[in-house]
Amino acid sequence: MIYEYTETNQFEKPRSYMYSQFGGWDFIHGYRADRLERLEALSSLLTETRNVYEASAQVFLGDFLVRERVVIPEVIDPSSCHEAVVGLYAPEPQFTFSLNETVETTKLMDQLLYGFANEEAMQGAHFAESLWLDRLVQRFEVTKRIWSRYLPGFRKGGGVEFDVSLYRRFALLLALAYARSEELRYLSTLLKVDDLLLSLPIEFHADDAYRSLALAVAVELDAVRKLTSTFLEL
């Protein structure tokens, strides 16, 4: 069965998920096969991220997948994540954000990636990180877009809306949040972001870091497998 949500470029034609019908187990198998096929096609584009917070998040998710004994597709190698961060140090970002000011999305994602991947940071209340992530989730769910900045009030986007690296980092962030909390709202949005990223022609990913997307998809696939394991052994 064809998985329709990655058939067309979602930058050009965003998909609506309202009132989507469940296609049965053929749909689940088609979804999984489509994910692995598209990851395989992108695997030749493996590049290292130049962002230390993204690299640290990759290490956390790689360790999480190994620790949880997730059956990881061959196109994903979590052990290689450590190689990407040898000698790198991720200091806590010193950014502050307010609904009364314009928010730069790259800086916000740096803060959130650090907060969700750092063990010491996670020991705190962690309220601020979750609140800002929920705002990003809400904006994406309404517009199916991630903007390079958000104007005061965090309702209207500005700047660039088709920066693939922002969507890729958002997918990694959602995978981190789901790994930490197992909250289905993060998984729901992760599915849509991965759909969008994997719907793009390969040239959109030419200068992008493949590993973050692969790890996000691995978390997603395992979550879907667990949710459906009661009824079907995938």
C-alpha cells in the first residue's frame, strides 16, 4: 500500500491530516516501508552537523535507542553519533525569550535541544522548555511551517519559512521530547514533520545533516511499533 503523505513535496503542497481515516495494517506496513526506503535514499548524504547542541542531542538519542534495545534499521547507526562530538563542548545557552519580543528560532531550538538532552538540566522543573516547545508545536500544527523568527506574541512568523535545517532540528527536538515524556502530542507532530522532510526531493537535503533525521525517524518507528504491538507484530 502506498503511503500517501510523502508522495508530494509538502513545501509546495502541505497535507491536511484532518479526518484522516485509518487504512488498516496494510497502511502501517506501507508507512514503515516508505520510511526505510526514503532514509536509504538519503543515507548517502550523511554529513556532520556544525551545531554543537544538535550534535549533543544526537548522542543522547543514540544512547537512548541502544539503552532501550530498539531494533534499529540498518540505515541508522547510533554508535556513530559519538564520533561526531569528540572534543566538542556544549555550554548552556545564555538566551532569554519573551512573548513581548521577536524570537529567533535557531536560538530557541539551541536552548530547547540543550534543555531536553542535558541530564542536569532535566532534573529541574523544566517548565520553560516545555512551554516554548509547546508554542512551536502549536504554530506548526496550525501553519505546517517553521519560520526563522516569530514576531512578538509568537503567533506570526517572519523571515525564512523553507529552511530545511530548522525542520530537521525540530524533528530531533520532538524525538527528544517524546523519548523523555512519551507524550503522544509530541509523537503526533513528529510524524507530520518527518512526513514533510521525507516528502522533499533529495536536492533539498544536499547540505543537511542526515543523522538527526534518521534518529528522529528511528524514535518514531519504535513508538509506532510499540503502540501497535498489541494488535500486530511489525
